[in-house]
Amino acid sequence: MNVDQLYRNAVLGIAGNTQIKQLVQTRGWNLASRFVAGQTLQSAITATQQLERDGVHGILDLLGEMVANRQQSDACVREILEIFPAIATLSFPKYVSIKLSQLGLDISPELALENGRAILSAAKNVDCFVRIDMEDSPRVDKTLEVFRTLRTEFENVGLVLQSMLRRTEADMGGLSDLKPNLRIVKGAYLESASVAFTDKAAVDLQYRRLVYQSLEKGQHTAIASHDHTIIDDIKLFAERNNIPRERFEFQLLYGIRTALQKQLASEGYTVRAYIPYGKDWYAYFSRRIAERPSNALFVLRGMVQG
């Protein structure tokens, strides 16, 4: 296991400590606000409007995942459904991200499917695209199953695949008949070496392989990376293979590498920023800290100064 993986595992392990979680939730919002647009839908819409001025579009994401009961999933669905009337009259491209564990996947796939249908129907009415995030490895099979059903019923839905998981190349091949709109990410969950690549070089290599295969298949592909080298390689691949820019886009996280987002937009590429919001921000914040040691130092300084 390399140093990067050891760091990730350590941070995510510490994040699961109840006392650490309580401390960060009590004192850490000012720090989390670097990565989270706010705790209300309006704050996320405002952030989107600000990004639009620089030619960067937004992806609204209500934070929250892995709900344990029907009451919690119903509450999440109600909040997600509130998004669509709020953005109905806005002129910028409408795009929402959801997690099936918000919709009750752990309670039953049927419940997640039912809620997914309600969300996609509401989104379709306001010309909004919905992206289903991929979660940790135990939830992949159920996520693929629900997505397959929804994709046969709706066109305004896409999926996320993670390059760190060893199974992903086969999963992507199994979806080819759907001609899916895919977002390729590296993956941010704590996974064992039996199911995931643990070496950064291997994850990066697999990332490029998945993006290239998706583009070659003619699938619309969202490249979710902050890595300059990967982005430049994909731009060159698209140019050499005459892949039109309408077939792919770059997606980056809110609050991270904003100059790069503006640069890509100024070059004429479609660029979207993933804009998370809501009160349930701790898990998302923890994964951002786990990505880079510099993020951890940023938090430690803030906690000491706070």
C-alpha cells in the first residue's frame, strides 16, 4: 500500500470516530464552506449563478447518504423534489446529482427505484438532467440494477463509475446497450485491495482507459478530474480521434481549482462544477480532506485558529 493510500485510509478511519465527528460538526462549518456551497437550496442556486458568470455550469447536489429508514428517505426525496420548481424558470442548464442510498437503496432497491422515478419525472418536466452517483462497492450491483431500469424509462439520467474499483471496466461494458451518459471519477470511498486498485498510478491508468473506451463507444462522457495531466491527455485524445466537444465535458468540484474551471470554459469546453449543499455535510467534507494532505493541513490550521 503506497503513502497516498495510507493517508486516505487514516483520514477516513479517523473521520469515523464519534468524538472527531462531533468536534468537526460543531466547529468546522467555516472550513467545510470551502467545499460546500451552503446549507440551503438557495445558497446552492446562488453559487450556481455566480459560476455561470465565468461560463461554468452547476450540478446541484443535496448532501446526505446511506439513510437507515423510510422516514429519512422520504425526507431526502422531499428535499430533492423541492429543487425542480425552484430552478424551473432559471435560464442556465439544469443538472442535479443524487445518491440512491438517499432514496432508500439500503432499505430496498424497489423503494429507491420508486423514488428515482418520481425524481426523474419531476426533473423531466423542467428539462433537468439527473446524475446517479456511484457509492461504495457493496452498493454497486444494486445501483447498476436500479440505473438499468431507470435508463430504459428515462433519457434524462446518467451514472457515475469509479476507476479505483477493479470491476468497473466490466461494468461499463455491461451497460453498453444502454448507451449511457457516464461520469468517470477516481473514487473517494475506503475500499479494500481485493476490490480496488490501491496504487495511484494504477487508478490513473484505469481512469484514462475508461474515459477513452467510453468516448470510443460514442457515449457522452463527463471527465471528473482535477489532474492537469489527465485533462490534457484526454483533450489530446479527443482531438486526435475527431471526437466533437459536444460528446464530452469536464466536471470539477466546487471550491477546488476554480482557475482551471474558468480556463477550460474559456477554451470552449463544457465545464460543470459539482455544487454540494445541505446540513448533512460531514461525510462529503471528510472525503475531500482524505484526497490531499494539503486539505488536512488547511483543516488543522482552521481548527486551531477557531
